[in-house]
Amino acid sequence: MNTSLTGKNFLDRFSTSVTEHMSGWLKHWFGPGADQRIFGAVTWADVGVALCFVVLVLFVNLVALGYVRGKLHKTAQAPEGEKISHHVFHALGKPLYALIWIYGIYFAATPLLVKGKPDENTSVLREGFDKAFNLAVFAVLFWAFFRFTRVLEARLMVWAARSDSRFDDLFVPLLGKCLRVLLPVLGIIFALPLLNLPPDYAGILGKGTSILLIVAVAVILFQSVNLGEKAVLTKFDVKVSDNLRARKIYTQVHVISKVAYAIIALFTIASVLMLFAEVRQFGASILASAGVIGIVIGFAAQKTISNLFAGFQIAMTQPIRLDDVVIVENEWGRVEEITLTYVIVHIWDDRRLVVPLSYFIEKPFQNWTRASAQLLGSVYLWVDFTLPLDEVRAALKKIIEPHPLWDKRFWNLQVSDATEKTMQLRVLATTADSSKGWDLRCAIREQLIAYVQKNHPNSLPRFRTEIGGPPGGLLLAQPEAGVGQATVPGGRSSVAGREAADDANHAPDSQAQGAG
């Protein structure tokens, strides 16, 4: 493999022949001094030959550099889809320069290593130099091949962009990622024989290369699952207003992909461990006592296993989905992430609630977007009985119908409750989702309170006092007569009214403001 890969036998013969001829020329030009030994059997002529090879390498490298740069400049103006030559020369340039220098250094060092009869130290040095040369040539060729695979991937991406099929949009990136993972592993495997390591290392190298292959296959499978997930989800957008179907697909694909990741990781770890005889023996002993150990593990991992099964159940039945609006533990939030064992709920104030998956199977919770994101919001307001409801409905119509957050489906005003002091108004209005519903409810509440304050201040909640008068008669307290005073016919205030005023004057500010 070594000689066929690098052509070292031919290089040795060629280098020896060239060295002899160049040494003869140097001796002819510089006389007998060129044949004087420096160290060992190396003469000044051998050093001169090495320097000549270095100069030759510089010249060849400059020629190659000029040629490649000229081609790059010439092909740079081509259209993007026709730049294959430009990409090829760009990938070829640096490995070509490195290969020229490697062979040049080999030619330059050969006269210094093979001249004369080598002693033991020189033999060791020559053997190490040969291994380094073989590895360097292999590394550069592998580097060039790796760069050409990037060119191939770029070319395939251009071709896939022109095609209408979605298969190539998935296959081409996967092919490129597979090449980038497998090539380094294969490079290491093929480079190991060039080291000529002792047989004692054969077992370690065999296990090491097997582990590399297993990990490489696992990485490819991870990439396949990831690209498959992206290919499915590109058709759906959860950011649109009506995203129910998109959230269904996102949840299913998200959970299934995580299960696939877990299975791939489990089999990868098991495959690596089974390469060792000790682990295989341990596995056999476990199988022999699988009954007892299975029971122990079952009890110990009961919660974890229940969460895993809950994950499958949630993926299939989907009581919750990604981006669902839920009420969990009296907290309003959105489902941000679903893992194999827990769910992350993004609370409205940017807190995160971590909830086990089994919670959503075993306990009740509110899902505001289970069937649709549309929501019916309610606003409650306590007012006095004297408030004219028809006028309030007319005012609400001007508040709600022009509002951009109302979805034009439905709104109304009703008296939902009444006590001996006040009545309760309930305003219902529909919105496209819960976030808009909250904002619309706040806007209705604020504007309705402002309307009552401005147009019907006497209809704000107030206390009433029963006074003397016609049988069964009740006279309402009027704010013009003073807080807590009841006006009777003739302009006189009753004792009860004065007592109410005294109580109001001694009460806190909030109570005094609420007194009629």
C-alpha cells in the first residue's frame, strides 16, 4: 500500500539517479572540494543537490500558484450555476501546493539519508522519514478529496434548487453531511496501516476503528432524523393565527424525533459496549437474573417509565401541543417545550413551569387552544341600579365594534347578578386568541369605567339608607346633599342620614369614597 500510494520505489530510483548526475555536475563545477564529507557519507555535493531541489520546488510552486490563480480569475466571472470549474480550482489549489512541497522536501532530504551505507541511527531516521512522508501524502490526498466533496455538494445543491422535487432537497444535504462524517473516519482507518504499528496494538486499533464507525453511523442517523424533522415541519407555520394543524404536526414530530434520538443513542452505547468481552459477560449474567433485576428496575424507574409512556400518549392523543395556552397550577402560560419526561410552560411573566408529562394525563388542567385559538372574554362591572342600560349598550357598541382586537363574531351586555346594593354588568366579546382577548378586555373595562364616570357619575356603586316617608318608600342618597346625607322632601335631612355622614367621616378614604 505504501509504495503504490506514494510511488516511493520509483521516487527512490529517480532521486538516486538525479542525485548522482547533479553531484557529478557540482564536482565538475566546484572541483574536488565538492566531494568533501560533512558528516557521515554526506558531502558538500549532496547538500548542494538538496538546495537545488528546494529551489526547484519554489519554482514549481510559483508556476502552480500562477496557473491556479489565473484559472480562478478567469472563471470568477461565470454565472453562479456554471462556476463548477472555479470551485474545482479553488478546491485543488491548497492541496496541490502542499503536495509539491512534500515531494520537494522528500527529494531534498533523500541525498542526505541514502548517501553511502547507512548506519543504525540513519536507518531509524530513514524509517521514520518514510512513515512521515507516507502519512503526509495520504493526508494531503485525503484533504483534496474532502474539498472536492464540498464542491460536489455545492453543485448538487444548485441542481436541487432548480428541481421541483422535495426529495432532493432532503437527500442532497443529507449526502453532504454523511460525506463530512464518514470521510474523516475512513481517512483514519486507511491511514493506520501506513504507520506499521506493532502487532500488539492490533486489538486496540481494531476496537478503536469499530467505535469510530459505530459513532459515525450514529451521527448519520441523528442527521437523518434532524433533516427529516425539518423536511416535515417546513410545510407548517405555527406563527399564523389559525395554527391548530401546524401545532398538531409540530407536537407529533417533536416527540417522535426525540424518541428516535433516544433509541439511536441507546443502540449506539450498547453497540460500543458489546465490543468488549467483559461487558458481554456482564450482559449474559444480567440476562440470567433478568427476572429479579427487572422487578427491581421496574419499581425504581416507575415514574420515569410512566413519563415515557405519557410522552407517547401525548404525541398520539395530543391533550396538549406546542404553543398551546394552558392553565396549570393556576398559572397562565404557553407550552414552550415537550421532552420525553417533562413539559416546559412559559408563564406570562417570563417564568418557566416544569411539569412532568404524567401530570397532563392524570390531573385536570385548562387548555384554551385545544380545538381553536378563538376565545370568549368577559368583563364584570358593579354599578348602581339607576344606570340606563340602553345608553350603556350604545356606548359599548362604539367601544367594541371599531376595536381592532375584536374578531367581529359576537358581543353583548347583560345584568349577570344583583345584590341589595348594586347590580353586576357582564360584557362578553370574542377575540382570535387569548392574548388579544386579554388586551380587549382591559380596553373595554377601562373605557366603560371612563364612560360611567363621565356620563353617569351618580350611577357608581353607593349605599342606601331607609328614611321616614311614604309606606314602603325608599329615597336614594344624592351626592349633591353631601356624602352620607339623605335628602327628604322639604330639604330636611334625617337623623339616619346624619349618622351615616358621621360614620363616613370617621371611615378610611376608600370607604368614604364608596359611601353614598
